[in-house]
Amino acid sequence: MIGLNKELEQRKDNPVKVGLVGCGQMGIDVVATTSKMNGLKICIVADIDQQRARSAYQLGRIEGVVVKADTAAEADQAVADGKLVYTTDYRVVTDMQSLNVMLEATGVPEIGARAALRSAQHGQHLAMMNVETDITVGPLLNWYAKKKGVLYAMAAGDEPAACKELYDFAISCGFTIVAAGKGKNNPLDRYAKPTDDNWAREAARRGLGPNMLIEFIDGSKTMIEMACTSNATGLVPDVRGMHGPVTHREILNKTFALKEHGGIINKIGVVDYGIGGVHPGVFIIVTTDHPRLHQALVYRDMGNGPYYTLFRPYHLCSIEVPLTCAMLAIRTQANMEPLDRLVSEVFAVAKQDLKPGDQLDGIGGSTFYSLIDTYECAKNERLLPIGLAKHARLIRAVRKDTPITYDDVTLYEPSTVLDLRRLQDQWISGDIDGGDLVFTIDRLLTN
């Protein structure tokens, strides 16, 4: 992002116009960040909670006349008149003609998928804070966006994009990537539920929804974030669920080393996470087979090798997000996008004994937690992706700590994200060609 500050300065009189879908804690942080920036403006905020959408500008300390819009045409006219707009319908944002970028921040796979498709159809670039959608149908959304002449990018500041920043640097320098990872800050409790009194109180103290907090506590968010990193880089989980050792930044290169060198990993090129003194940073462990470079790294106080730590001690989720929007609109460049296939899958595991007739309640809920494995392994075992799990109904019993499979449930329909996932699996397998795929996706939006 070198030089982006100058490019934003040059856009002071013609700012990048961004529409925000989803205005929870992080969405409001985004609005607040843009109040201090040059060359970029949040023009419209959409949220199902009307008061939250309307108050976003006040909380973000952006002054102006705030009006509600019920159609894209109304919103476009209000923006042309210099007004700040809010709405309760994400489609008002995605269908606008005056926006450069749609920023999706709901965390809901179904809404994320729908919003991404509609914004691409209407010529808006896609900036995705919604990692849950990305790990489910990100490759297809990215492909579809390009077919429509726009770009898809994961938002800067979250751990996946922060990891990708280090990854790109390391690859550019010719290093071999050993491992990429993040620090987990919250305690790990696989069985935590949003209905637990202690977690409900903690969520209220932090200003979070209970399900969002549980997504962090039960480990689901870590699995999701590292799957996103995997799907953008080709790095894989070393073992199901990753290792997640207790470690700290000074010994990361010893922890995430091959077992024959005293570490914990079985192979080169993995994603993982550390508990302890790593948060809020992200890391890349690298190596090189060039003796001169080994010597140079020793001279630069990187240690004696053979593994070296590249460490970013912060990730400013939501605060860095507008930089992705700026890159998309000004440079027509995505800072992070998925590959044309899934490398890793995050699947549902029963958080309690489940019986026929039980309904799964979604990520960060009471019925399942999440684990990561390779896409091929998950496909072979028919494991249920978490992005498709909400509202699925059990047709046979599943014991606690047992992975839930497609064969255990009836999936909720109609569902855009489910339709897209089926298409994506066919596309990855080569069972459907590009022309048919565009036509089919376009048709989804008209139904």
C-alpha cells in the first residue's frame, strides 16, 4: 500500500464512494475511520436495525444531513445532493449507480453471497469483511466479479489479509514459506454457548452480540480466518483443527518448525495459530536454502535459522478496511483474493449430543463448533461446511464432538449461498463450464 496516502490526497475533491452493508461494532469503526481520511467517503449505511444504521454517522462523527432511502434511485439522488444515506435493505446499496465499492460486513454467509452477486452485477467492486462467506463461496464470487468487470477483495486489517501481506513480502523476496498464522487472544472453550450467563455478560461488556463473541471463544473464528488465508495462498492445515500450541513471538520459529528440527509441524507450507504471547500479531515462518542469505539473516539479528520469523505485531481490523476500498477504486487492485478453488474447508462439529429434528443454529451458536481440514478431505468425508449449516435440520443423531455430515441433515432451502456452493463444487470439479455458470448465477438473482 506504499504511496496510497498520496493517491487518496489527490482524490480529496472526488472521493471514492463506498456503501457499507452491515453496521455492527466493526462497521461503525469503519465509518469512524473514514471521518479522518482523505479521498474516501461512506455514502450509505445498510443494516436491518434502522436505528443502528441511522446513528452510524453520529457515532462515527461524520457531519451532514442524514436521510433514509428505500430505493437505489433515491439513494443515488441523495448522494448527488451531498446527503448521508441509511437504509434497512442491503439491495439499496448493491443496486446504486454512484458507488465505487460495496463493503460487506454482516458476517452472514447468505447475505454476503447475495450482496456480492448484486453489487458485481451493478458494477461495484466488492470489499469483503465477511470471511464466513469467503470460505464458503469466495472462489466463485471472485470469478463472477471478474466476469462482470469488477474486483473482489478481502478487507485489509483482519488477520487473513495481514498474513497475506507478510506472505506476499516473503514470496517476493524468494523465501520458502514454512507456516503462516495468527495469535488467538480469547480463551478456547469449544462448548461455549451464547446462552451461558457468563458469556452473555462478557458480550454485553464488550458491546458484541453473544453469537459473535462465541464465534471467537469456541475457536470457529480462528478456523475461518486461517481457512481464508489457506484459500488465498495454497497453504494447508497440518492436522485437522491445526495445532494451536501455547507459544510466544520470540520462539515462533522454533515452535512452527519441522518435527525433525524440534518443532511441531509435519510438513512445510501450513496454516496454524498460537495461544499465548502472539496476539494481536500475525506471523510468517520462512526458510531459505541459500547459504549467503542464511548468513545475511544472521547479520540482521534474525537468528541462526534454519527458520526465521516475520512478525506483524498488530492487525487493525476495521480501521485498515478502507484502504482495501481505496485500492480497488483507485488502483483497480485487490490486496487479497481467493484462488480459483478451495484449499481448506471449515466444517461443523456437534457441540452437544444432537437428535433427529434438532435444528442447527449457526456459527457462534449452541449446536456446533468448527474445525478446519483440507477441502479434499472434507469433500471425501462429506463434512458439512459451516456456511451452509444454519437452519439445517438433523435427520439422524450425532454425538457430541462428532463432525456433522451432509448425510446427517436436511439443508435449509431456498438459499442463495447453498445454490452457489453447489455450483462452485461443480465448477471446481470441472462439471460445468464458464458460460453456463454465468448464466446460472445471473438467473439466481432474478428468482
